[in-house]
Amino acid sequence: MFGTSVHWGLAGGLVLAVVLWVVMTRTSFGFAARIAGGNLRAAQGQGLPVGRMMLACCAIAGGCAGLAGFFEVAAIHGQANASLATGYGFAGILVAFLARQNPLAVVPVAILIGALDASGGLVQRRMEMPDATMLVLQGIIFLTLLISDTFYGRLPFLTYHRGGDRT
């Protein structure tokens, strides 16, 4: 793309992120999907078609994964081969979790996780660290986020109060 090593998958991903953000924040389907994702019983209690929404969301996610795979094969590998199974699933889960299921936040978080993956070889060579160093770092990031979510609002001495008022 424009004489760089960046391929058109980035532009496609950016456009898709904006489209999905619009769908999830500005449509009744997006509102219903967020309700069902936040509290399944409440969505069922309101009469939302939870099963159909789950299938639709899975189809959208599968389409996005297929599009990403298309760009990976078309722009990088040129053909489908055995080197395609490189563990993108864990990275995708980590990106979605860190982005808090916000399609616009997925872009910078994916770039961060991709940069960590890309720098793995450099860290291994320059600092003489094992291959799994970046995976361990990603795991530490994931566990830190899980732990912070678990204790959010439960420990009174960690709760932030505005203006120094501790009441």
C-alpha cells in the first residue's frame, strides 16, 4: 500500500471497525446485542430473540475472521499453507478483552499486541531471552486486567475518591 510494507488489510480493518462501531452504537440490533451480552436473563426477560442475535453476532465475527484470513493469505503468504496456524485465536481474545468489545478500540490494541508479537524475535536475539517471552508478557497483561476487574470496587483502600474526600 503506497510503497510501504503495510497491505490493504489495515484499510479494510479500519473501515470494518468504523462500520461495526456504528452498528453496535447506533442501531437497535447493536443495542439489543449489548443488552444480551451484558445480562442474558434480562434480555430474555424483555423478549429479545437472544438465540438469533447470538447466531448473527457469531456470523459477523466469523465473517471478520474470514476477512482477516483472506488478507493474511492474499497479501502475505500468497497461498494457503501449513504456516497459517500461528495462534491468532489467543491474540484475538486478548485484543477483544483489552478493547472492552469496542470496535474502535480494537484498532490501537491490535496494533499494540501485533507490535509485541513482531518484536518477539528482536527481544530474543538482543536480550537472549526465550521464544515465549512475548507470550508471557501478553499473559501478564491479561492476568493484570482480570485481577483489576475482579477487585474493582471491592477493596475500599483502592477506590478512587475525587477531591480527596474519603467519605
